[in-house]
Amino acid sequence: MALILDGASIRDQILKECAPRVAALAASHRAPGLAVILAGDNDASARYVRSKVKACHALGMRSETLTPPNTVSTEELLEMVESLNRRPEIDGVLVQMPLPPQVDSKRVLLAVAPEKDVDGLHPLNLGKLVANTPGPRPCTPAGIMELLKRYQIRISGARAVVVGRSDLVGKPMALLLMHQNATVTICHSRTADLPGVCREADVLVAAMGRPAFVTRDFMKPGATVIDVGINRVASREEVARIFGGSPEKLAAFDRNGSVLVGDVNPVDAMECAGAYTPVPGGVGPLTIAMLMANTVEAAERRLGACCA
């Protein structure tokens, strides 16, 4: 039976470590400030943003949420970002993805000032990640690294496989693992013999957005399996198949009309892996924790520079 890697407990540790830093900034200068742009009416994005706001308030940080309509243009969003860039009390600017289809997302993300880019997605900050120099790291991969470190999962010398090559998770995840001396393989839809490659992994990270795609055929017995996926399954038959007919999951489906599942088959992971991040409760809580940590760090850098 796999060890459950509890992301919520690690989140709480990280936020507890942030609290005295926030208090020190508030006492000497001001509390850190985070602004989030939430465009459109995506329910999942709205829930996620509410969680970010709640975390800010719990830490005593300033939080603002800007909610332009679904019809917002690229130029309007660019003006909004530039306004936030100029405001001295805002240390972090986060543009919640996805943006409405008419918006040029890359232009908007590039407009965020690098020193306020708490998602770590600006090319300047991605360059710092590649060079392994100080700077904000993308929140989800950084949270996974904290999880591995705090559970004392061996990375140095390990074989790591990342399934998914997105700019948000897959690529930065591979770089962070490599910087900790793992031997890293990135897999994607064109990878030949994907299960065979994954079975080589001591640390397997699944981030491709396909519900329960990674089965026991992909896992080396005893491997650490990190499930980044968050998929909503709306078929009772599919829920029964994925969870092995679990009465608890079927009851949850009957109550809610859907069930969350990651990119990893949870039954197979529990039986085959040595350690496993469940969905929900694994990687998800860490993303917000690292966003808070990045915002605090941005405030420390900015206030230290302006007040030195």
C-alpha cells in the first residue's frame, strides 16, 4: 500500500513559515500585496481564485481581484496589467488562466512586470529557472519539489519521468528535478512505448490532463507517483471503472453528479506505488502555498530594494 503524500499538511507548513515574514514586512513597511485578474466566467478558475484570496487574508496580506467580463479585449487586459505594474503597493500580479478565447494570452502574460510575476512564467524568470539562479519558480512544480523534500523522497541520482511538456508544469518540473541531480526524461503524446519509459522512473510525474490514464503498466513497483491532473468525471460507469466500484466514490457521484480524478489511476497507484499524491488533496494545495511564498519573496525583494 502506497504512502499517501499529503499536500494539505505540507501547504500548512509552508504557510506557517510565511506568516512571520508577512508580519515583519507589515511592521516595517506594509503587508505584501497580490492582485489577481479573473476574466470571464470559468467556474473552476473562480473557485481557485477564491482559495487564493482566502490564503492571502489568512496570512494578513493585501488581496485584490479584478473581474473583467468575458468580452474583454486583449488591449483592455494589457491596460489593466500595466496599471497593476505601476502600483507600488502591489507586489504580485497573477493572470488567471484560461483567458477568454478572443484574448492573446501570451501578450497579456508577457506584459506582467518580471519582478511582479509570482507565477514564474515571464521569459526572464523562466531564464532564471534554466540557469538555476534565484527567482520565482512556477508554483505547481515548486510545490511538488517542496513535497518531495519534506517527505524525504530521494531525488539526487534518481530516474525521473515527467509525462507532459506544458510551459506551466512539464518543462519547469523537469528542470527543477534536473537541478536536484535527477536523470530526467520528458514524455509526451509522440513518445514511443510510453508505459515502458515510465516504468524506468523512480519518480513519475503525470501532468497530461487525461483522467486515470497512467495505470500500473506505467509504474515501477515502489516508485513515487506524483499526480498533477485534475479532471472531472461525469459518467457513473467511468467512475465505477476508475475506482473499482468504490461505494464511497459512487455515492459522491450520486450526490454531486461528478467526481474528481487525476491523471493516475488511483487504485493502481495505491497498490503499486511506494508513495502517491491523491486527487484531491495532493498537489493542488501546494500550488496556492507556493503562490503565497512567491508573493512574500517578491515583497521582500521590492521593499528591500526601495528602502535600502
